Amino acid sequence: MRLHRSAFAGAVVAAAVVVLAPSTSATPSSGVTVEPLAEIDISAFSPFATLPSEFTFRRITLAPGGTLGWHYHDGNVLALVTAGQVTRYEADCVPTTYSAGQGLSETVGPDHVHVGRNLGNEPAELYVAYINRAHEPLFVDAAAPDCP
């Protein structure tokens, strides 16, 4: 188990309300900074491999004009926007904007591709909690849907 000194605070904030994790992807991310806060793996204590047993907490900063790239999650994700705004698009290409103080959760599975973008003029910051089965990726890259 690895814990950062602010892990408890990050865990409490993130667990109360996700988002997206950046990486090189089918639709590349840009303007993303990720700060790992904590990783807790309890899989050695769980007799049920199908139950969530890894908990990852991150602070994600998205620069103005930044994007997280299109992706989906196989595990549950909860997030709290703590600064700026993040606009999220799902496969239907309809935007939903989350401002500081608002939380969101991601729908699980490959049928739920989405992207987060910072369309504002200031950095956006999110505290994110990923709840996965052992050794499951935090996100899976996906191609962008056909949006007008």
C-alpha cells in the first residue's frame, strides 16, 4: 500500500462524488497534469476476484483548451471539480458542463465512451477516485464518435 500525505483528504473528497484519466489515446489527451494521491490494493485480502479491490486517487489538472481524449472505464469512477469547469461529452455528443463544487460519476463499460474538455480560460482541477477490480486499467482509450 502506498499513501501520499494528503491521501486521506483526497480520498474523502473524491469518494463523496470522476473523471477521466489522461494518457496517449486513440484521440490524444493534451494539457493534462496528473498527481497521484494514493493507491490502495486490498486484492490480497479479498477472496472474490470479481469485486472491486483497487482504489486509486488522483488530482487531475486540465489546462485551458485541454482534453482528456475519448475513453471509457471498466470500473467505477467518481470525481469532484474543485476549480474551473470541465465539459463532458458522451457518445451522443451532447455537452454537460461541471463547475467547481460539482461532482460526477462515470458510467461503466465500452458502450459509454466520453471525453472531458476544458473550454474555459482558467485551469480546471478534479479530484478523482477510481474503484476497480485487481489489475484493471483506470481507463481504456476509444475512438471519437461521429459528432457533427
